[in-house]
Amino acid sequence: MSMEVNRNRLAADIDLTENAVAVLKKRYLKKNERGEAIEEPIDMFLRVAGNIAEGEFRFNEGEEAKALYEESRERFLQIMLSRKFMPNSPTLMNAGRELQQLSACFVLPVEDSIDGIYDTLKHQAIIHKSGGGTGFGFSRLRPKNDLVQSTMGVSSGPVSFMAIYDASTDKIKQGGTRRGANMGILRVDHPDVEEFIECKRENDQINNFNISVAITDEFMEAVEADRDFELKNPRDGEVIKTVRAKDLFRKIVEGAWLNGEPGVVFIDKINGDNPTPQFPIESTNPCSEAHLPPYDSCNLGSINLEKFYREETGDVDWDDLRETIHTAIRFLDNVIEQNNYPLPEIDKMSRGNRRIGLGVMGFADLLIKLGITYDSNEGLAFAEKVMKFVDDEAWEESRNLAEERGVMPNFEGSRHEMRGDRVRNATVTTIAPTGTISMIAGCSGGIEPLFAVAFMRRQADMEMPDVNPEFVKIAKERGFYSEDLMKKVAEHGSVRDVEEVPADLRSVWVTSHDISSEWHVKMQAAFQKYTSMGISKTINLPNDASVEDVEAAYMQAFATNCKGIAVYRDGSRDAQVLSTGKTSAGEKPTMTPASPEAPTAPSVTPPVAAQDNGPRFNSLAEARNGRPRTLTGVTKKIQTGHGPLYVTMNDDEFGPRECFVILGKPGGTAAAFSDALGRMISLAMTHGATPAELVHQLRGIQDGHPAGVGPAATLSVPDGVAKAMSEHYLIEDSLPDTRELPIIGACPDCASGLTRQEGCVVCHSCGYSKCS
């Protein structure tokens, strides 16, 4: 059979959803200079399988090497085409192409010297240019105002240098397409830890960083015993300050309650399980699931668990799963050989430790097919069972590879050597974000519950219900399907409270916001028990969750041996127009305020409705008849890629009346454009345009100079105006209630809603994802 005929046969057999094809065309397939895709999905899979299989030639020669190459290429191709396994995005994008940078994230050291700090800054830029994210441990840096003997000056402290790294990220695009992501970590015993905790309170700086506090066992013991805790200068160990441990812990928790920052990593637990103790770990990748020593990298892939369910037995095909795991581990070990690392130091460390991270996705889908409730003891028991199986088989294949290819170069001094366990890889499993690769695979993300059973997807100027096809199939089979019911499910997002859905289905078709934070943490702990590195997962909390609820989640995570935790309280970052929700005739939907301090919009009297004893007008403009001498309103400051933006919104007796948009100093194109935008908004409001209509038109507009990432990002001046108007007017205006389906920002690509999952920001409409 010719290669072309075989290609066409394989292409016809690929079972990709329409959404998966759209994601591949937009983000993964080769493009020409006009940005047009010049390969089909089958070409991408053939390219990746062939390139990664070439790793076989590193260990074999002649006919044996050729045979192994052909066998591996076929095996690698089949596990991808069947959507049983997907490697991380850089491998799909770059394998077999000029860049050939196949890793997602890296950790870099930050030495306590100007040379070290700026060498790392340069290395960060190189990595971001290649398409990778970076993690940093800033704990070696001396605290603010500490003496610098070489100049007899004083240090500006870790947070100041984080700001420099953040500014650099703003200027360097990942792989020439988008800005990079960073993780910044500071130990809890560092004297500047309180400044670090508060550095992202206002959401207007260091927006290209996630931040986490490295929590020690000593600190947690002090919190539990309500003891004092010493903050020490890392330069010489001198005690700089003594604080009450509970008070410091409270500040961490309050920050997480306010906007999800900081998270925490339990650094002693991480290093206690570090398989290469000769290389201590002080940071993680941006989503915190990969625990890496300086100059090490992430090399990740995920198994789609849903693909191993067999309807005829009602169980998992464990033999097929075992075979896929072994093939996936070989694939990931080959990636290390094929990778073009951005720095020689990274090349040496990555090849020496050979860390790989095989994870899972489609877990929620599999539970549904098995009839197991996510937030149940049965769900936890199955999580432990399936992850133990993945981890055990992954280690077995790593031992097989060690026999065939040799142990990892840094085997000597490793915990594996101490145990006499000859393995090829320092680590084999982690639960990483699966954002777009789960869309390609057509399954639920990571170990998260479903994002939604259905949601309202924006198509042109319409919103249509997008219902999980498996749910539609079951609804039709069991006779409760109707278009009206599907729309109702989409408006709710969840079915747990939809009585028309049978009770047994309501118990298993659960979404993230049907589940309490306690069960989210329990599930994370269940998977952590049999995972080499960490887990990227979002612990969702309702908007009305208290600071004590966040504290309880953090304490539970520590007690159950999680390696870290990040929470997100709904609405705790800037809210924007949402794409789902429940409405009823004659009733205004509401949205939870972004924070307790968010302003309440003034009530608006319908402008042209006749009052019983008042005059009648043909139009709102006629009713207004000129501008009053005095109007009241608010001014909001919004950070943009062009500098601070000031949006003043004034109201009269009829409601919203005018808007002034000021950017920078008078004169110049940007300032003139902003002034003109404000005038046109004022004209529109004078004639009756509502804030909701204006926000709908302005939100999501991009100009190529966004400020920040994820939910805090402002995409342009118009988008900033939309954000200001949304914050001021739409708290009680016509926005849907989204307890079940929280949208935390506008997608920079398609302007649909973004949601937080697996520690990332994801758009379920176009496939955009971002570590934020």
C-alpha cells in the first residue's frame, strides 16, 4: 500500500469533533506565511509520530534500529489517532519542525547577585521566545534594605526583581505568538514574605506571574500550635523578624480569598519525595504540577481514560490501558532525545534526570460511564485504583527502558539508587493541565469534574445551547430529551437541580460547582497518593465563601499530603459579560459582585415611559434636552498595555448619560482615539444605549498590547472601557447568574467566556488556554 493511500485511509478513520479540528487548525497545524494551514490533522499526527520515533536511532543501529523505528512510529501514531494519548502542546506543535522545542515549562535559578539575576533574565527571554513557561524560586535573594557590600548600598528585595522579570515577559512572545507565563515562589520564612503575599492584591502588576508561598512543615506546626515564627535573612541566616505564625498564615489565606493569589506549595513534602535530592527543588512550573530543580524541564503527556471504558463489560479494559501506558512512557522518553532544549544547562539537566510526567484526562467522563459519583467515597476509591495502575505500569516501563537503554545519568545519588530500583526516569507521572489537548481528545480535562453538562456557545450574534453529546444520547435513549430541556440544562450549566432529569443521572452528571471544596481537595489527595510529582487542579469556591473556608481548604490539603493547593473563589477577579445563565420572562438576571467593595449600579428609570403626572417625550434625547450643569458618577482606573486608563461614568435622572475616556497625556494618537471613544459612548447613551449593549460591543476587542494575562487581562482601550462599565453598571444589570458556570474573563481570541480549570484559564469556544 502506498504512503499516500495509507495516509488517506488513516485520515478517514480519525474521529475528531468539529471543535477539535478547529483547535488544531488554529493552534497546531503548520501554516504558510499568510497564516493558512498547510497540513491536515493526519499530517500533524504522522509528523509527530515519525519524529519522536526517530529517538530509536539514538540507541540502536542498522536493521534493528529501522525495525524499532517503524514499530514505534506505528504504536505512537495509533495511540494518538485513537485519542487514547496526547503529548503536551509543544510536542504536537513543534515535533518535526524547525523549532523542535518540545517541552512546556522550565525552572530557572535566581542567584543572589546582579550577574545571576540578569543571567536568568536573559535565559527567561530565550525560553519564552522558544514557547516555554518559566518557574523561579526567589528565596535566595537577600531581603529589601539588606546591605550590598560590593556597593555599600541596599538591596531592593525579591519583589522588585519579580517586577523586572514580569516586564520582560510583557515584551517577549512565546514562540512568536503569545506572552509567556511564570511562577514565582518565595519561602514562608523569607523576611519579605509579607510584601510578596500582597504584591498581586490590586491585579494591576506582576500579571504575568502566578505566585505561591513555599510552606515548610515547621511553619505549619507553628500555625497549629499558635507559636511565633522566625523570618530569616537567606544570606546569613540572621533572624530579621519574629511573627505570629497564625497571623502570617491568615495573610496568605486572605490573599487567596481576595483573588486566588497566592497559592501555596508544601516545599518540605516536595523535597521529601524528590527522587534526585542532590538537586534540591525550590520552585515549580507555572501551574505547579511539575516540581523541578533549577534548569530542569517538563516533558508531559496524558492518557484519555474515557477511551478504555468497554460497554460490553461495564468496566475498564485494563489490558488495553496497560499497553497504552507502556507505549506512552516510551514516547515521552524518546521526546527527551528529540528535544531541542533552549539552553545547554537545561539540556544537561533534562537528559540527566529524564523527568517525564504521564497524566490522565477524561476522568470525569469515565466516572459517568461507570455510574460513579465524583464526590463520593466510591469516586475516591476509583481514583486511587486507576492512578495506582497508571503509576505502577509507568514505572514498570521505565525499568524496561533502563534495561534496554541504561539508567538515567543522574542515577547515582538518587533515591532510586538507594532503593536499588534501576529506572530510566527520575519521575514518571504528574497530573498536568490538559486544556486544548483534552479538546483534541474530545474528553473532560484532567481530573476535574465536567466544566458543564451544557453551556451557551456564542455563534456570530446568537447564543445556542452546546450540550454534551453523550448526555444528549442518553436523554434520547431514555426518552426525556427535548429542545426546551436541553436549553434549560444549558442555562443552568448543571443538571443536579433539574428535576426533569432522572435522579440517577443527576448524581453522576456533576459539574465543578456542584462539588464542595472539601471533596475537590479529597480528590486531589487521592490522585497525589500515586503520582510522582504534583497535580494541577483548581479548588473552586462559591463567591460567598469566607476566609475561613479558604483556610480550611489549605489546612485540609496539608493534612492529606497534597503537594500544594490553589483556590479560586467565584467572582474574586474582574467579572465581565458572561455567556451562560438562567433567565425568566420579565425577570432581570443578576451577577455576583466581583468583590464586597464593588459599586452597586444606580437604579435606572426607563427613559421614555410616561409618568402618570409627568410630561411625555418622543425620545430620550428630547427628554434630556441638554446637559445639566452637575452630574454625578465614578472614575475607574484600568491598567492597559498603553498605560493607566481613566474611565469616568456619569448619570442623570434617566440613568447612564456620559463617559469620558482618558489615556495618558493630551495630544497623540492614543489619547485622541480614547477621547473620541468616550464621546461616541456618551452620544450613544444620550440616545438610550444601555451599558450592557455597550459592553457587549466593546469587550474582547484586541490591539496586540494587552495588560496582564487570564481573567485580569485588559486586551485594549475599548476592552478596558468595557471592563470599567461592567464593574460599575452590570452588578445589577442584565447579566446571567453563573454559579454553576463561572466565566472569569473574555477570551483574547474569540471574546467568548474564559473559565478557570486545572490551574489554567481555558476558552471552551475556540480552544484558547493560558497558564495565568
